[in-house]
Amino acid sequence: MIENEPKFLGKVKSIFEQAVMDLDATTVSRLRIARRQALENRLNKRVRKQPIWLLPLGGIAAAGIVIAVAGLFWLGSPNGLPPWQASVDDIELLMARENPDFFADLDFFAWLDNSDSS
């Protein structure tokens, strides 16, 4: 909070009140008429009620979206593991001390291992 804030707010309020007091009669009259018209418009405006069946529609839509996203999240993993498990494996690869070029030829090494065991 600013140290001089109460002093500043008091000064602003006094300037505002002085400006209101200095308004001419025509402006005050126009402001009163505009206020009265706004109040009358608000009172005369009919409130349109929405059908009761629309109330749970938003909740049903939100639940459907959550179910769809959860289904895509759980079933969308290509290796059948939960997505966070796959990301843990990726972190292990990134933190490995081996040369990153080793991982570029990983298919070759897997083929080489299979051919040696045959």
C-alpha cells in the first residue's frame, strides 16, 4: 500500500465533490432525466426466463468434454503405457551419459543384436 494513498484519495474525493457542486443547472437536470429514464427502462424491461431443461445442459456438456479428453489421453498412447510413464522413459534417455549419436543408430544396433543371436 502506498504511504500517501489515504491522503491522495481524500484529495481526489474533495476535488470530485467540488466539481459536482460546480455543475450548472442544465447539466444536473439532464443527468436526473437520464437517470430516471434508465431506471424506468430497467423496471419496464421484461425478464425472460430460460427453460428449466437448459440448466443441466452446461454440466452435461462439460462432463462429455472431460470424458472425451480423458479417453483420448488414456487411449492415445501408442505403446500402451500411460503418457507420464512414456515421458519418464524419455527423461531417462535425455539424462543418459552415452553419446547422443548412439541413440540415432539405435535401430542398427537392435538389428545387429538380433543378427548376432541368430
